Amino acid sequence: MKYDKLEVVDLCVCVVNNKHANDQAQEKEILKGVNLEINSDEVHAIMGPNGSGKSTLAASIAGAPGYKVTSGDIILTVDGKTQSLVDLTADERARAGIFLAQQSPTAVDGITLSNFLRTAKTAIDGVAPNIRTWIKELYDTMELLKMDKSFASRPLNVGFSGGEKKRAEILQLEILRPKFAILDETDSGLDVDALKTVCDGINRAKTDAKFGALLITHYTHILDYIKPDFVHVFANGEIVQSGDSTLAKKLETSGYEQYTK
Amino acid sequence: MDKILNQSAKKHYVLGENQVLDLLVVQMHDADCEVDIKVDLEGIGSNVNIFGIYFASAGQIIQNRVVVNHIAPKCTSSILYKGALLGSGAKTSWDGFVNIGENAVNTDTYETNRNLLLSEGASAVSVPNLEILTGDIVRAGHASATGRFDDQQLFYLMSRGIDAKTAQKLIVRGFFEEIIQNAELDDLEQTEIFKQLERKIDEVR
């Protein structure tokens, strides 16, 4: 089998703050040389304290506004085709196979969840989904995620609770079948039952699409459901230690303080 | 349904007893435009429904003014305008005046204007006014809101593979949907409006 690959090479990223139109744009370096290689079907967990730059890494790979790559590269290989993502727009990256489940998914009024998903599916696959099977696939997946059907016709994430937003993200993950999934604190704010439901969804999607996953989390609990092949400790904008799943267990008792001093 | 389509206009309507007026104002063209509407509800039980859809592109100015005078008792009026703005110097202004006279008992009226800013550099002014000279009414209300389709929302849609222009089209179509439904526009009219809004979004470089 030919493996797809996502590589982050010596990546340095600044956050650009344009809030003060009259001032010089403020730039602050967050990522200070990140190296990471993810193959399809691998799970990499990134753990680390608040403010260490984990979400910046996720946002930078997906092409979120407000982040500037100052050096290094993000390289994606899919079906033998290798390309740099740095100069691609967010939609081009998504069509190339990148998926970001947001920590706090954005609400968008004016478009329903189902219309949004069908448009996204059409964009990613290059053809519209089969009308006869589409609705069934959508409703079946929602049922597995314990989402009421009525969410399909509601405006995207508008008035959704924290847990409902997370389920909606995993619904998208299951339907869109990316090559690489970045899950930014998907476990945060979920109760035990919801965590299990959401993790079951991630595992289903992974079994189906065989994507490589980058799992960003503070807690080891999610790793009981989704077993990581690699665990990386992130501190001060870089990976300071890597290991296998036993590293996560060690962190549970030792904490992050040893890395931040 | 009376219609004012893609042109400046100044119209004055006087409604008699139980008369009904449905009016649609569409401003989806590219020229500056000013539409001034005045409706006098003189007959008992008369009823006016006014719908407006507009889309201001870069440098375009669209002005709307609506005056509804509730003169007779038991009249109803409903005003709903929605506008999208895209591009530097796109400007819209909306002034609504609903005057409930001292004899206009049992009046029911509501005026709404909503604007959606799709980019920086666009500005929407919205002023709904309401003057009430009798307290013996069913309802009198107004609402005005200007929202923004911001970078984070655009990114969210794009991060699922949807290109920027398609994202904007989806959002504006969804935003106009309330008018399309309430004004009961036929397929041809809907298609024409959607064609114009897609053209306006496609034209932006």
C-alpha cells in the first residue's frame, strides 16, 4: 500500500494582529521550528500546556487567517503527489485532503448544516453526492453520533451547545473522509458519554478513510478511546519530547512543568 | 404584487377600505439608486406589505426611504428589507417612518431592515422610526440589525473545501431566503435575483 504523508518541516509561524488599523501590524512568533511527520492511518497526539502553540500548529496547517509562516514548510503527499501547502488557500488545502476540527467551531447564520455539508462534499469529491443515498448517509451518521435529525436543517452551529458543535464537527469528518484530520481539543467540554460517542465517530471515520490523525489534547482520557501511535510534548512553540503511548501515561502523573521551566 | 425593479423611483399609494397592497423593491443592478415610497392607509382595514432586496457593490450607493401613514383604524403594515454589501465604498441607507395617527386605533405594524456586510470598507446606515399618537393599538414594532460575514466564518466554510465566492453566495442566498419565502416570489423571479447576486460576487476580483 502506498502511504500518504503530512510533513511539517522546521515550521516557524507568527500570529498577525491587525486589530489596530493605524498601528503597524503586530507580529508575535508562536511556532519556533516544529518538525512532524504523519503517515496515513497513524495517530499522533500532541499534548502540552495552555499557550504552548498547539492550536497555532493546527490553524497553520489548515490555513486559518491571521497566521504567517515565516520559515519552514508544510508538505502534503497524497496518491504519490507531493505539494507544499503554505501558499495554498484554506479551501485548496481542504480539497487536497486536510480537515481541521475546530476547538470552538464557528457559527454561520444563513446556511443550514445539511446544505453546508452537501456543498462541502461536492467541493471535496468534485461531484455532487448521489441524491438517493445522500440523505440516508447523513441521517444514519447523525444517528450514530446521537444527533437529532432536526440539526440538519438548522443554521450551521447557531445556538448549538458545546457538545452539539463537537458532534457536528465529527459528522463532517465522517462525511468528508479527509486524508489527514487535525482534531483540536475535540475532547474539551464533553461529558463522559459524549466523549465516547464522539470518539466512536472518530474511530469509525478513521477505519473507513484510513486518515492520519493529529490529536491535540490536554488530557489522556481521549487516548483511552483513540490509541496514539506517537505522543509529542509541545512547549514554547516546539516539540520538546516524543514517545509512544506510555509517554502520555507518564505526563498524567508528572505534568508539564518540567518542560516549561 | 406591485414591483419596482432595478431602478430609482418615487411612488405614492393611497389605500381605501380593506384594500391590500403588496410591493416588492429589488435593487440588484449596478447603478446608484434611490427609491422613495409613501403609503397612506386611509381606508379602514387596509393592509400593506413591502419587501425589499438590495445588494450594493464597490462604490455603489443605494438609498431607500419608506413612509407608511396609518390614518384609519384597523390597518396593518409590514415592512421587511434586507441588503448585502460587498466591496470598498459600497453604501446603503434605509429610513423607515411609520406614523400611527390619533384615529388609527387597532393598528398592527412592524418594520424591519437587516444588512449583511461581506467585506471591509462597506457601510450600511439603518434608521427605523416609529411615531405613535394613539395608545390603542395591537402592535407597533421595529427592528434593525447589521451583521458581518467575517474572516472566521469564511475560513470555516473554506476549511471544508468551499471556495470563497461560493461561500459568499451561499451566505447571501440564505440571508435573502426569508424575503423569497415571505414575498412568495415565483421560480423565475428567484432565479433572476440569484443570477444577479452571483454575478455581483463573481465580478469581484
